[in-house]
Amino acid sequence: MAHPREGFQGHGLPRLRANTPALSRRSFLGRSAGTAALAALGGGALAGCASDLTGNGTVPLPRPNHPVRWPVFADNKPIASGMAPETGATLQVYNWVAYVNQQCVDNFAKKYKCKVQVTTFNTMDEALSKLRSAHLSFDVLMGATVDVLGQLIESKLVQPLNHSYISDIGQAWPDFTDPFYDQGWQYTVPYTIYTTGMSWRKDLVHENPYTMSNPWAMPWQGKYKGRVAILDDYRESISLGLMKNGIFNLNTTDFGQIATSRKALEELSSLVNVRIDNNDYTEVPDGDTWIHHAWSGDMAAAASYMPKGVPVDVVGYWFPTDGRGPVANDTNVVLGSATNPVLAHLFVNYFLDLNNALENISFNGYMQPLTGVTPKVLVKEQILPPSLMSTVVLPSYFRRGIGELQLPVDADALWQQAWLVVSNGI
């Protein structure tokens, strides 16, 4: 699955309208997925894909009904308790582009009398490749996606956490002290959480997804030809085609179901000349696109991109109120290469504090799963307009929602091949 910051060039500063749409991380994923699918179709390269996706082939695939407690290796133990933060240090942080508020970073540096250097990446593949390089050494990885945790842990690129340094975990949703992908939170703390739904311009589209029998079919309307877009993400958009057909196994390995989604997306292309991009956060506010398959965190920032004189109230975001839709979260981890492991623990703890989290959300739009981050608080702090409270992720969504999780290699190739057919035909 792609990440909302993949290939991202920055819509970061809140309440400032961008002059040109950014190339989102999704755009990059769409291109890389096509390349991988071509390699798979070519035959011999499939083994390389398998190595990238599953390491040695023995890494388990966490699922809500099959949770995983990762091993702690004898040569990769947690650091000792009771140590003081490193002095005169420069904490090295590795993160997605525009995925942390620099003010938060500066405040942390001031509090702990250290320096913090943030180095950025555009895709998780890029991050993993550089982390495996002996020439680079980082303390913290921000935004690690759930689907790569097995690779990070089994290759000992991350170290197990000493919980005594992470006192603010109590501010997080209880779900994250025993998540299915890392039981006992041995290696991860939560960072951001987001949903995938539908955004639309209420003044230009007469249908309301909240009253439609199947809102996932909202883009399939010929009268909006040229004004419809789906995300440039092979997992997200193939999932959309599945849900349009009433299939909610978003980790399916069934060729017939994947083919059904592909055909639905091909029909969508023919019907509305659909666009594929990740500029939901600019295109819907400015009215260039009227219906856009979208991420909640992107649409939460819509107020920053509204044309002068157009109220943000005309932008809508729908996600099913029962939570039965795509939900994802990112994590923060301490890296095995950390030369400042105490500061690294304190840094991941820092973003579990409510005040720090709110300051961070005001920059990137992506909420954090803390009990104090509620719709009421986000509106009160003027981080979120009341009309877009639907972008807030609730704990029940996380519990009932559907994760687009790591697939077996052969199934992943089928998804990528289906997306290649769709995206090349548009």
C-alpha cells in the first residue's frame, strides 16, 4: 500500500494555498507499482519482488484475526532503564517529506538541549533501501507503515522499546498498547491515523453519499465526465473497485475478485474519463475535480486551498459511519543504528503528548490516535472546520475498519498487474 506522503513535495504550511498541485506520494506509487507489475509479468524479476516484500519468506503477515508478537533477539535487546539523555547530541530523524511540524522538532531540541536533524524520503522502498546501507545512521524512523514492520524487525533495523522512557503512551488509544501488528507494542508507538473515503464539492454535485445506497459507487456517474478522480495507488483504487462491487476483503488473493475490480475501474475510465492523481487536497477545494476518492488527512487541510471567497463548507468528505472502510495508521520506531537511543525514545514519546500532537496536526492535517484528539478539540483549536469533522478517525473506525495490509507476494503481483492494465488504459 502507498502512503499519503509518497512522492510528496509539500502542502505542509497550513492556511496557505499552494500555487501548483504537488506530486503526491500516491503519484509515485502508481508509477512504481506499474514498474513492479511489468517486472512480474516478465517472469524472472518476480523473485526480486518477493525478496523486497517478505525478506526471507518466513516473516508472518499480521492480521486482526491473526495478531503477531514479534521476537526479541538475543543480540537486539532493549536499552537499559534509568539512563540520562545523551548530551551534546544531534538526534538523526528519518521521515516522510512534510510529515512533521518543524516547530515541534525545534521545541523538542530546546527541551532536551540537543540538536535534531530531519532527513526526508519519498517512498517506503527508498527508506528501507537507505536504512540497509552501512553508510547511513539514523536514530528514529517516523511514519513506518504497518506492512513493512516484519522486514524492519526481522532484519534488526529497529530495536525493541524500553517502555520506561515512553510515559505518554497512556494518552494513546488503548488499542495501541496491544495492536495486532505488534502485540505488546514491543517495537512501535502510534504516529498518525487516517481513512480513505469520498470527497466532493457539495455545490457542484447533487448527490449526497450519506444518502446513497452504495457511496463507493459515487464516481461511476457519466454526467460528471472529466470531473472525477481516483487515487494514484494500486491498493487504494483496486480496493475501491472491490467495494463498489460489495467486496470488502481488501487483502483478497482471489483472482476473480481482483479481475472484477479491474473491470469496474475500466468501466469508470470509459464512463467519466477518470483522472488518476493524489491532488485531492487541492483539486476538490478549487473545483477542478468535483468527486475525488480521497484521504481524510488531505481533506482535513482543505481550508488551506480554498479559492478566495469560497467557503470551506462546500467541501464534503464521506467515510462510512459504521467504520467499514479503509483505515490505516503509521508508527514511530527507534532504529537499531541509533547512537542516541535515550533521546530517540524521548522523541517518539514527545509526539504522544496531546499539546505536541495538536501542534503537529495543525501542520500536516493527519490526526494522531490520542484520547484527547477529539472532533470537539480540533474544532475548538481551529485546526479543523466544523464541516469537515467527518475526516476525524474515531477509535471505533480503527477497530471495525479494514486495513490494506501486506499481501503474499503472488497476490501482490496480481493486484499490481490489474492496476497496470487500468492505469495504462487511462
